[in-house]
Amino acid sequence: MATLSDIGVAAAINILSAFVFFLAFSILRLQPFNDRVYFRKWYLKGLRTDPAREEAFVRKFVNLDWRSYLKFLNWVPETIRMPEPELIDHAGLDSVVYLRIYLLGLKIFCPITFLAWTILVPINWTSTGLERAKIINITSSGIDKFSISNVHSRSERFWGHMVMAYVFTFWTCYMLLKEYEKVASMRLQFLAEEKRRPDQFTVLVRNIPHDVHESVSELVEHFFLVNHHDHYLTHQVVYNTNKLARLDRKKKTLQNWLVYYQNKHERTSEEPEMKTSFLGLWGEKVDAIDYHLTEVDKLTKKIALEREKVTNDPKCIMPVAFVSFKTRWAAAICAQTQQTRNPTLWLTQWAPEPRDVYWRNLSIPYVSLTIRRLIIAVAFFFLTFCFMFPIAFVQALASLDGIHKNAPWLNPLVRIPLIKSFIQGFMPGIVLKLFLIFLPTTLMIMSKFEGFESLSSLERRSASRYYIFSFVNIFLGNILTGTALQQLDSFIHQPASQYPSTIGNAIPLKASFFITFIMVDGWASIAAQVLMLKPLLYYHLKNFFLVKTEKDREEATDPGSIGFINGEPQMQLYFLLGLVYAAVTPTVLPFIIIFFGLAYVVFRHQIINVHNQKYESGAAFWPDIHFRIVFALIVSQIVLMGLLATKKAVSSTPFLIALPILTIWFHRYCKGRFESAFVNFPLEEAMMKDTVERAREPNLNLKSFLKNAYVHPVFKDSIQIHHDRDNDNDDDNDNDEILSENCESESATTVPTKRRSRRNTPSPDRITDASSSSKSPTYSNPNHHHPEP
């Protein structure tokens, strides 16, 4: 168990590491040859040019202006200075709301820390519970005198903890309420002021029923002309293009090599040669340009054949389509309502924006999604609970007891005070951190297998699973395994009636481990984020050895997004630790405040200068953030009730029962009051935005704007989608039998159809059939005869 001196050594190591990272970043960011790495976002916006191209040879690599080094910390105030509205325009609402989570942490924990250290720390420090606990041989350290473990059983001092638990709960709920209200308002304002985007007019339709008489495209067009005849505009069916996409990626790679060899030929005037076998290491030597021209030509022919197969083979057309409407209002109506009597058919939802679509998963049959998610749920269960054993084993080896037992020859070394403090105060946290390196990638693979259709939903699902994993393995796992291992001797040598008391005293004692973990994961690790050592080395190594063209150089400096999968579960874990230990061991709170403040500055800088968000969801993830903080609050209340019960605080414990009930009621209120703003688009807002747009752009050709928005990337430059033909061509060729899209005409709209079955079309009754308006579609299929009335 870490003592005060051990925590001091760990703090010194992590503070020194963070300082070195910040200092190295402040110097490296000034060097011209690193400019593309540390200011990547400004290059993407076209607002910054590479200084290395404009300077003399030495100045391309080193900044020789000594005055700039005197202001090397200016990046901190520059990061804070950008106002929030400007930051939304610069980086999007997702990034700004993500930063507000760190601010929320500061707003919640700064007052809580002040109250806890003002009221609870004196109550705990002046008690003598741990001295009495020596009778039952409870392991403790100096830091535990600040915790509730130092208050002896049946003490009236527990009323102070109970009252502060109410204060902490009410304050947290108040801040959550204000933040939920603020973020919901920001989202609605963002959607109202946002520029025209294809996803505002488009819905994603899944589980389209099969019809032997019509293709998927004809069926979709027919269904929406019948049921949304005044508002339907166009649609795009989804093809299974996974094989075509692989061929296209291979072709682009070969074209990139071709450009490289052509550039080399222009520079040297020599015919470049290469070997055709594995990685160009052996095989027949051929002309590199001719070889790649031939290979590109072969792939082009393969791609053409595969494209023709995809577009003509009905088996390659999936029962999925993107359907676009003339107005946002009509799209909102369709996306937020049930389309047929059967709730499993014609499923509609808001389409993700084109950048957000994960095309590979759209080809997964809808019926298999439930099976896939069941498989992943079982796999995730075993991953989560089986992971506890290697973590406990490795952390045991990284402790003093583990070293004494498994490596006794190191005993003379670990007796040195500094080495002992390093092992107890630093090693457990770093071991746990190393174990979690590959977890985000694993969870993302699992989410992709489940079949989510957008990058944002993939990231939210992975983040949710990461949080569950962290809760079980980092929070519960370390408390339970740590308590059992450290107190095993005590359990053996005491009566069974004292077990609850031992557990109640031992749980707060794990605070020392979490303090060391916070310093490793929340201080040094966050400081390393701003240095971006891995992307920096990757860029320079790739630029020196692998970059062949300007396109390669652009890809080498890909900044990535803000890392929602890693960052959001990390901050949620700190909300959990802060709320749980606020009334139990307030010593943890200052370390959490430092994390939130440090992370806010670092990620604000990265969002302004480096990260480029791949999509914009309008802060759709906020309901998940709110729920997890409420969940952490309920866990903290249950833990405190358990602790007071083991402390035999009979008079005060029952008063805590109301806290979880009130917290659950608060969550239900917020869910009913605000969550709809993150799920649905208000019809009032949609109509207002449509009205303003029609007044400003009365001649807008919306169909032209939407026609290629949801075409698969492999089709965009090479295929003409059949339902985008001009209406004039439809009039010239009656044999095409394609639906007329002139839905704004005042005359009757004739909808030719190949249908011989009306099982997918609602049958009008006699009254509605006789009294339908002139705008209602009529059918002109000579093979179909209406029954006589």
C-alpha cells in the first residue's frame, strides 16, 4: 500500500514528466520542419503555408529567431483566448461540447473539493478510528487518516458525511441540469444556423421488403410517391460494393506508385526499374512505369467489370436506401414516424451526414444485426470479466509482496527507499495503463462487427463499452482484488462477524492506488497528448522513407479526430472516482481537478490546431454523458450507504436511502425534458429553416444539390445513377417505366409501375378513392384493373 512518501515520489515523477513533455512541445512546435504536424488543421483550411519551403536550408529545419523562444509558452493563453462561438465555426459543435465536459468537471469538483477539505477532512483527521482498528490488523497508511476509515464505528460524526452527501448530490444535479439545458440550446441553435447539408433532407431506410415484381429502386420510389407524394424528391439505393472498394483502393495505391516513378523519371531522366516479386526484393527486373501502367490498366478493366456486375446484379442491391425530400420538414416527418403497420419493415431514421456514413456496414442484412449484437455481447462479457485476472496478476507482481515472493534476489534493491516508493507509488498505475493500450482498437472492431452504419454511432458504442470495461476492471476490479489480497491475513485470523467491518474500512484505503493511477493516466499521459510523439515520429519516418508524392505527404500528417473512444470513458472514470471518494476520501479530489484543468487546455489546443473531426453529429452524444455522470452519482451514494452500514451508523444511514431515489427521478426529468432535442428535429425549427431558405433562394435546385450526396465513393466519378435522369428524357421514352418526379405539378401525377401485387401498397377505400385530390398519384398500369365499385 502506498504511503505519503510513495505518493510524493509518484507525484514528483509525473510532474517532472508532464513538465518535460510541455517543454519539449513548446520548443518542437517552433521548428519549421514540424509545422505540418502541430498546425495540421490550418493547412487543411488553406490558411497556413509550409515555412520550410520558403526559408534557407538551415532555417527549413531550425528556428533561428531567439526571440520566439522567449515566448515559447504563449500557446497556452492563445489556446484559451478563442471565444466559444468562433471555436464552433472553426471546429464544430461536437468538439466544443466535448471540451465542455472538462469544464463541467471543474464546475462540479472545485466547490465539492473546497467543502470536503473544509468540513470532512477535519472530521476525519481528528478521529481515532484507525488506531482502534489496529486491534483487527487493518493495513493502513498516513494518507488514510484523511478518509472516512479514520472515523470509529457508531460515531455521531457520520452525520457530517451524510449532510455533505446531500450537498454534493444537489450541487452535481444542479450543474448537470444547467449544462443539459445549455447544450440542448446550443444544439438547436447550431442546427438552425447550420448551412444546408444533405443529411437535413435525407432519411436512411432499412429493411425494405422484397418484391418479385419490382426492383428495390422501383419499390422505394413507388412507396414514397404513394405515401409522401407531395414531398418525395429522389433516392439512392445501396449496393454491396465491398469487393469493388478493395479493387479501387488497390488501384489508387498503384496510381500513387506510378506518379512516384514518373516524377523520378522527370528528375533524373533515367528509366526507373523494379523487381516484380515480393516487395520488389527479387524477381524479374522490369520498367517500373510500364509495369504500373499495365497493372493500372488491368485493374481498371476489373473495376469496370465489377461495377457492371454490382449495378446489374439484383443480389448486389441491398434492401437499404437513402431517400431525400424537398424540405427538412418532410424529412423530419418521415424520419420520426412509423411507415407501415408492420414495425419491422420500412424502418426510417435520420441519415448520417455523408462523411459519417460507414459504407461497409450498410451491406449487412438487417435480420443478421440482432445475431451479431448477441455474439458481441457475449464476447464483451468474457473480455471484461476475464481481463480482471491478468490485471490482478501483473499488479501483484508489480507490488512489493509480489517481488519478495517471485524475485527474492531483488530484495536488497527494493529496500532502498526511493526504489520502494517508485514501485508502490508508480508501478501499479503504469502497468494498468499499459494493459489498456489495445483496448480501444479491440472495442472498435467489435462495434464494426455489430453493424452500426455511421462512424459516430461506432465511436459512441465503443466509448460506452470502454466505460463499462473501466468500471468493472479499473474501479470494481481494483477495489475488490486489492481488498482481498491486502486483507487476506486479517480475514483468516478474525471472526466472521467482523468481515463487513473489515471491508468497510478497507475500501477507502484503495484511494492511494487511484491517486497514483490518476497521476499516471491523467497528468503525464495528458501532457504527452500535446507533444504527439507518435504522430511526430510517424510523420518524419514516413516522410523520409516512404513518402513518394504530395498525396503521401498529406496522408502522413493525418491529424485524426479528438479520440472520443479514449477520451470520453477516461473523463467519465474520473467523474466516478471523484463522486465516490468525495465523501469517503477527499484527498483524491485535488488530483482530479488538476486532470480536468490540464486536459481542458491540452485538448482545446489540439482541437484548434491539430485535430480535424471526421463528422459532425451536433453533440448527439450528450445524453450518454449525462447518464454516466448520474450513474456515477448513484454508485457513490450506494458505496457511502454500505460504508456507513459497516460502521454501524444506524441513526444516519437510513436518511441516505432517499438520495438514489431523488437522483433517478432527476435523471428521468432531464430525459423527458431535454433528450428529445438530441433524437428528433423539431418540426417548428424545420419549417422555419425551410421558409427562410425559400425566401432567400427561391430558384434553388435542391435535386442537383442532393443527387450525388449519398452515392458510394467508388461510384461518384464513374457511374450515372438511373433515377437521376432528367424528366425530359423520361417523357421521350415511355418504355423506361420510371416514376415521374414532377411532384410539384398541379395536374394529376401519373405513376407507371410494373407491380402486379398490391401487398406493399395501402389500398384506398371507396370514399377516399373517390374524393382524392388532383395532386394524388394515379396509376397507369394497363395490366392492373381496379375492381368495380
